[in-house]
Amino acid sequence: MSPSPRALAIAACSAVAVFATPAYADAIDGDWCAGASHLLIEGGRITTPGRNVVQGEYNRYRYKYVVPAGEPGAGTEINMVMIRGQEMVHLTRAGQAGEPEVWRRCKPIS
């Protein structure tokens, strides 16, 4: 006996779900943009707006790193906190007065 069309559809959907690439939902990991600036967080590693790859302090909803030499603000500690679901991050620089910078996912995940 051959499987029903419904059983085949369920099997196909299950296979897609198992092999799909993770979208970093519910974590600070991923691509973040603010204007023309871009950064990428992958666990403890970040690719900075200056395209340098450095290690930072990773937490599921927070990330902290020091701006590397050769970039504007070199030596400054950067703190990021994910807010409003998973689509926005507040970024503050050590010693910064005023409101934090708002970074958004380059491509929404929801």
C-alpha cells in the first residue's frame, strides 16, 4: 500500500523542519544593522563594523566587546542588549551620555 498524499506532505514538512538553517531566534546572534553599519554576532565571536573579527563576552541576550585598533573608538567597550523581541538591540559605548544606539536585524527573523 502506498502512503497517502497527506502522509507525504507531513513527511516533507518534517524533513524541511529538521534540515532548515537556524535563524538565531531568541538570541542576540545574527546580522545587525544601523544605517550603513553592519555587525555579525556568532556566539562569542563578532565581526565588527570595521570588518575585524574579535572575541567578546556572549550571553544569549547581551554581548560586550572592545573596539579593536584601527577602528573609530578603538579601545572603547561596547555593550549590546537585545530588546523588543528579537528584532532590536540597544548599543551603548562606555562613557556615552544620552540614549543608546538602536540596531535592527538586517533581515527580520519573525
